[in-house]
Amino acid sequence: MRVAVRLAVILLTAAVLERGLFSQLRIHGVAADVLLLVAISAGMVGGSDDGAIVGFFAGLTLDLLVQTPLGLSALVYCVTGYVVGLAQGAVVRATRWQAPALAFAASVLGVVLYVVASLVVGRSGLFNRHLITIIVVVASVNAILISPVNRAMRWALGEPSSRRAALR
Amino acid sequence: MALSRRVGRSRFTLVLLILTSITLITLDFRGFGPIDTARSAALSAFAPVGDAATSVFRPVGNLWHGAFENDDLRRENEDLRAQLLDLQGQVTSDQVTREQYQQLLTQLNLPFLGELQTTKAKVVSGAIANFDDTIEIDKGSDAGIKVKMPVTAGLGLVGTVVQVSADRSVVRLITDNSFHVGVSSVPFNAVGVASGQGTNHGLTAQVSAGQAVLPGNVLVTQGGSKPLFPAGIPVGTVSSVTNDPALLTQNLTVDLMVNLNDLAYVSVVMWEPVP
């Protein structure tokens, strides 16, 4: 229960920051995607299960705020969070650059998946030169912001040992 | 063993969430009522928090724009001064043209935009996500605004209302990929369809081959028997025309009448399409 409340706080904060701050701080017309970052962070900190669940709700939050088909971001962010969890599980020895590198790669995956999913549901025209700018900006900003978001996600999900104890 | 069980469980979770997402997408496409209600509720509930956050972070945003867009702003300022001089000269001739155009519309039994009632609204937020060309305005159903009403700024079309709550509305911009509008050119009356090309990509239009269209022609909303927009709202100016012999069409690149990146106030045209 406490984890759910903490996650709701993180999702709400991310949504407020997305609308209030990051939609104003655009680089070449591109805004950061903090809710995608939350999904990626959940995958990194909590594994594929948490990545998928948090990613789903992060996407759903975004879907409620924008006019794209409801469920589209939820689908994409849930898959992205899951894949990040799998990739994180395969890491043998973590280095200093591992988290930013994984956040960068996962963001690229997330944006590309979103465009492909949009195409499947009939939203054409997203494949253009601007897409490269979107990918580079979103991935770079997410790579920079991953450390503080991971810290917040550890607070929300709790340390793995305490989570196992809570589940027992 | 425990690992394989955990992987199996997370796969099950993933499949469940994917199926839920697909269900939601399907319901949204079918126009499932509760989804619209949920979106309107989210729009209303989030508006005060979002506005407060926007106000708090506005100085940061201004600092950001000042630091990274100063040269662009100076260039834009110079361009605008030059345009102002040109426009002052055009005002007189435009008044004559406007009167002629109004007479023509009257003869054709088409409504003239100047006669339609409009409601001014303030733009409170730009697009939130990167693939969502929308703006949020500070008036909603309490001011009589309804879904599908056209939105203009100055004399040009900006978009159409897609979501309404009591005191908020969301406007889909004409640059959105899903935006299509029937247009006709002035003065040759070539008829076609203009489509949004995404943020920073403006509009393109297609008219059938053989119709006379030249760069510099103005495209206006077309009207018709069951129009989605009232006839005669300027959409943009044709900047280039290329022929596509295979499809027997002409592809037009359109410069917008309105700078969509810089909208502060818009007018909602209190006009609804015929169902």
C-alpha cells in the first residue's frame, strides 16, 4: 500500500514537472519525456515486473493528459520498462556509466516503439527528420536525469531486501 | 527454479498489461463514453496544479528561452518590423478585397467568418508531449465551447476543439498529423485537402492535377454541404507547387497564417459542424 502511494506521488510529480517545467524547456522544439524516464527507472531499480507495471501507469498518466489514443503510451512505456528490467538483470557488474547508457538506449527504444505503435493504430507521418531530433534530445536528457530519478524510485519501491520481506 | 518462476510471472504481468492497453486503445477508437469523461475529469482536476506549476517554473522557462533563443528572437523581431511595414500598405487594399469577398460569399449563401460569434480565450499550456500538437485554453463548456468548434488567431485557422471540460478546452493544432481540412484557393478556387505534417513541419495540401494553383495563393476553408469548418477561414499561403503525375495530383507546401509557437490568445468560433 505504501509503495503504491509513493509511486502515485512520483507519477504525479513527474506529470506536473512535464506540464509545468519540461514542456517549456524545449530543445529544438523537443521536450523531455519524464514519464518515460520513470518507466525506465522502475525497470532499472525494481526489475522487469515493476518496470512493466510502473511503465503502464506512467503511460496511462500521460495518455490522460494528451490527445493521442488512450493506452498507446501505456503500451509502449510498459514494454520499455519490462525490457529495461530484463537488461538490468543481465548486467553482471554495474559501472558508473551503465545507468545513463541504459537510460539512453531505453529512451531510443521507447520513442521508436511509440512511433511504430502510432503507425499501427493509424497515426502516420511521425517518421520524419524531426524524429531524429526527438530521439536524441529525449535520450540525452533522460541519460542526464536518470540518477536522481533512480534515487526517487528506490525510495518509492524500497530496497530489494525490504520489498521481499514485505511480500513474504 | 525461483528465477524461472519470477521470469514467468513477469511475462504474465506484461501480457496482461499489453492486453489492457490494447483494450483501452480499441475502446478509445470506438468512442467509448467513459474514456472521454475520464479525460475531461483529468483535464479539470489537473488544470489548477498544472497552472500553478507553469507559473512557478515560468521564470526558468523565460531564462531558458533568453539564453538559447536570443538570436532567433532578434532575427524574428527584425522580420516582424519589415512585415509590419508591408502589412500597413496592404491594409487598405485588403479592406476592398474583404468587401468583395463578403459579397461573393453572400451570393453563394456561405457564412462569412466576420459574422460568426467568437469567444476569446487565453492559451494556458502548449503541447505536453512531443507527438501531440495541442494547446490548452482557459475556457470550456461554461463559455459555450463545444467539441469540433474551429479556433482561429488573427485571421488564420489554428485548429479545432477536441476536448472540453467546464473551464478548459484542448485544441488540436492544424499541424497535427491527424488534422485534415478541405480547402479552396483564392483566387482560382482550386479545391483540395490540407493535412498537418507534425510540429515544425506545417501543412501540405493536395489538389487534383489541372486545377490552377500558384505560389502566393491563399488557401481558405472550403465549406460545402456538410462542412467541418465554416467557409472562408484563411489557412495559409501556398509556398510551392509540385506535380505528381503518377497520382494526377499537385502537392502544395503551405506557409501558415499564424505562428503556432507563439500563441497567447485565440478565438473560438462558436460554430458547430452539421451532424
